Amino acid sequence: MKKSILIIGLFFSIILLLTLVIIHPGLSEKTVFFNDYNQYHINIDSALKIASIKLFELGKSDRFYIISYKEIYANDKDVLFYIFGLDPQGFIVVSSDSRLPPVLFYSFTSQMISDDLDKNILLNIIKLDVEYRLKNIEYLPSGIIYQRQKQWDILLTEKQINLLDADFEQWPPEGTTQTGGWVETLWHQKSPFNNFCPMDGDDRSVAGCPSIGSDYKLSRKHP
């Protein structure tokens, strides 16, 4: 009787193992990349590869070059994400956690400006966004986590890259506008847009986000 139970238990263990292999192909390959301070961590070499592939994927690799990188930390030891500076301008933000999408943000028209969190509003926004995503990651369906890790696997092992974003749509399509968005104008808050603003000591006041944002909308040409 005990022998029969042992054989039945062994049989079901083999079936379960085969099921995991069939449903989750390639997971054993991922562990090569996620073995630093926890199983989800992406190291700088893998992140650099992701940023380079993103440039190639968007058809920018002949015009933009990665020239620097910066690690942004959640605390004293854990990296939240990597910022890759581009030449002639721009940046790519790559996640350090395989449960998040590989590329979080990018721009080919603007600089990150400063690594100082106290002086860089955009960097603060990105940091808070990533922190809250990770804080609530347990509430995401496991299927979404698996699909994201599959994206990492495809990119890092260079398998079927052309199929990675088969269902992805972006409006406006990449490369159809100079700015990458619907609004073609590239305005800012300094001269000449603040030429009629009051003086603030020895300096002229900036035009202000609401004013520039409203003018963006007014300048938008509707069909």
C-alpha cells in the first residue's frame, strides 16, 4: 500500500514539473539576469543592453548614442532605476526590477538636467512613480508580471525581438512628429516667452507652466 502511494505521489510530481516547464518556458534562463540582491534585480550591464536595444527598436541608433548613466536609489543600497544620458540630447530610463516594464520613460528632445532630486522635478516624479509601482506590485495579476518578465527575457537573450511589441500601438506613431507627441511646438519658460513678464530682482520671472501649457493647447491645429 505504501509503495503504491509513493508511486502515485512520484507520478503527480513529474506531471506538475512538466506542466510548469510547458506553461513557463525560459524561466530558467531568466535567473541568469535576476540573481543580484534579489531575484528580480536588473544589473547595470543588462540595463545598458535594454537601453541600446530600445534605440535600435525605435530607429534612433544611428543618431543617438549612450554617453553616461546614473543609478537612482530607493535607499542606501537598492537601485530603483537607471538613467542613460544620450548624445546629442535625451535620456532613457530603464527599470532595475523585472516586475516592471523594461523601459519606463525616454525622450529624444529634452535633457534630464540634473541628478539632484532637490532641483529636478521630473526626476522626483519618476522616482515616486517607480516607488509606488513597486509598493503595490503585489496587487497586479500574476499574468501581467509574467508577461513583463517575458519581455525582459526576450530582450536580454535577443530572442524574437521583432515580436515583442506586436500588439503595441502608439499615437502618434513613432517618427511621425518632431516632438514624439501631438504638439509640434517646443516652448519653454524663458526668453522669448517671458520677455513681458515682471522682473524678480535682477532676473526676469519665468513665463510659468500654466501659461505655457495653455498656449500649447491654443496653438494646436485641429483638423
